[in-house]
Amino acid sequence: MKLFEKTGKMALGSRLRLLTSKVTEDAAQIYELYNIEFSPKWFPVFFVLSEEGEKTITEIATEIGHSQPSVSKIIQEMTVAGLIQENRESSDKRRNVVALTTKGIVLAAKIKVQCVDVDAAVESVILEARYNLWEAIEEWEFLLEQKSLLRRVQEQKKLRESKDVQIVAYEDKYQAAFRSLNMEWISTYFQMEEADYKALDNPKEYILEKGGKIFVALYENEPVGVCALIKMNDPDYDFELAKMAVSPKIQGKSIGWLLGQTVIDAAKELGASKVYLESNTVLKPAINLYHKLGFKKVVGRVTPYERCNIQMEVQLK
């Protein structure tokens, strides 16, 4: 169909629905061909009961991957058709057990004959086709179970938007953004401390003139994230990753990751062997980011921050 040539893969759902409709329409006529009064949508429920005997609605729903309301509706329709009886031989009326009636059992035998022909017909299509749709469906089901289409679209959206983020070196014109972004972030979760004001009020003196660096993330030419690489006077560490803050209005574009990578790359260029950082475990997204950047927990360090309850390092050499 030319429509799908125009829409591309984004119309996958529509194309599958169209194919499903075509197959379902044929299925209804196939039942008529064998003089069987049966709705194609009943088949999964009917098959489970014919092969495994009585079941609860919950058990059927779990086995065929349908919702309980959907299965309940099918059960009601099949009960009206005389194929299913509810609570058959069940002493516990609270447990909704269903099973095939005598009519249903007789019909199951007729459908088995029909299934032989249907299986052969489907196999003939598979042999004629270039690709095995049956195996492809099984593979797609597995892959989408591992990672849903929604999750995959979210990742692609994040990747595309992250390409619009530019990481630049600090300039005086970004001092207000450096201060406000950090104050907003810190004040959301904690309280500003003396060490914060030193770095945020005098970034050139406290960070840059001591051999550190500051990077700014721009989105549509607006500063939306910042991060600093602070030179440490410490025998164990060369630099500290600090003062990372991203505007909550623009999160979800991998800005923290891009800033973190830039800071680590800068530390490598400066010959650092290790980079240190301090944080708090209440900041789960931040801790996860640090782990992805290669940081691991360390203990026994003295910190000037009351809010710090975790210290981490990354080996660069």
C-alpha cells in the first residue's frame, strides 16, 4: 500500500492492524467454510480450555496475555453461545472457574480438523514468502518485552535533543547562570552552605585561577546546565567534579551526561589520574549518572559539606 511507503515505519501499528483485520476477516470465513459458528476472537480462550480443561479467568488471562476484563467479556459471549459453563463443579463460588460444555467439547474436535488445514495453509505462505513472519513475530515479541517501543522512542528523542546541546567553556557572562542554576538545585534538596557561596560568588578566584575549569551547557543558546572541575590540594586526588546543576525545566536531554563526560575529558587532558566527587544518596538520578561515568564509592574522606553522605572517585589511568 502506497500510504505506508509515505508514512514509513512510524505507521507500524496501523499496518499491523490492517494485516490483522485481513487475517481475521479470512478466519471468520474459514469457520463458515467448515460450518462452524465461531468468532475468531474466541480462539485463544477456547484453545486453552480445550487443551487444559477448566481454568479461572485469571489463569486464562495470564496464559494468553489478555486483560481480565477482555477475557471476561469473551467468556460471557461463549457462555451465551453454549460453549462454556461457569463455576462448573466448583464448591467455592468465589472462585470463577470456567470449562467447556458438552457442545464446546464436540466443537473442539471439529476445530482440530480445521486447524490441520489452516496450519498447512499458513506454512504454504511462509514457504512462498521471503521472510518467515511467524519467527519474526516471536523475535519482535521477545525484543519488545526486553525494551518496549515507548522506551526506544524515549531514547531516540533524548539522543536527538542532546545533539542540540552545546558544551562551552566558562566566560564571565555565564557567572549569573552558574550561580543561579546551582542555588536552585541545592535549595531544592538542601541548604546553601559557606563552601557553596565561595565557589558560586567567586568562580574565577575559587576555581579557574587555581587551575580548574567550568563548563556550561547551552540549549538554544541559553545556559541550562553547569559543571566544574576543581583543582584539589590533596595527595590522593588531582581534581574534584563539583557544582553540577541542570535546569529542571530542560532535563531529559542527557545534559548531565554530556557535562560529566566533558569534565572527565578535561581532567584527562590535564594529566589527572583520579577525579573525586561528593554527593548525597537521596539524589538517585545523580548517583546513577556518576556510576555510568565510572565513579565508585570511597570512604574515610573529610568533607566541608553537611549534606554529603557519599564520596566517589573515578580512575583515569
